[in-house]
Amino acid sequence: MWSDKRWLEWKGDIENTYEYEITDKREIETRVGKLDCFVIKSIAKSRIGSSELVSYFNEEFGFVKLDYKNIDGSATVLELEKTK
């Protein structure tokens, strides 16, 4: 069980359904410069709610930005900061 009182609590198992769609390919500004990225919109749904993710995938560096809308309405953004 992944229930956590800091954002949402539940009892029992949760079954999620997921949808993913590539919605665009565009240049975005990142901390490592301008990069061409596929934009992937995702949604997860369950009996307790839904969450969303917009991810940005670059063919050289992989996922360079992940923009989450969490089940409790909060947001989390992860971004590539540097490369070697």
C-alpha cells in the first residue's frame, strides 16, 4: 500500500488505468539549452482520483522535464540540470 497521510490516504488495493499520448514535438528552453522534444501527456485514473503528467523527451538526453499534477492537486516538476 502506498497510502501516505501527507497527500492522500486510502484502504485496500488500488487499480490504476493509464493513458499516454504524444501530443507535440517542439523546441523547449532547458537548463542545458534549447532542445527538440516530444511532448507526452499522460493521465492515471483510479477509484480515489486521478493524476497527470506532461513529459518532455529528447532523443539524445531522454526525459528532460517531468511536470506532474499529483492526486491531491499539488505539483511536482523535475528537470535535467546538466549533462557530462
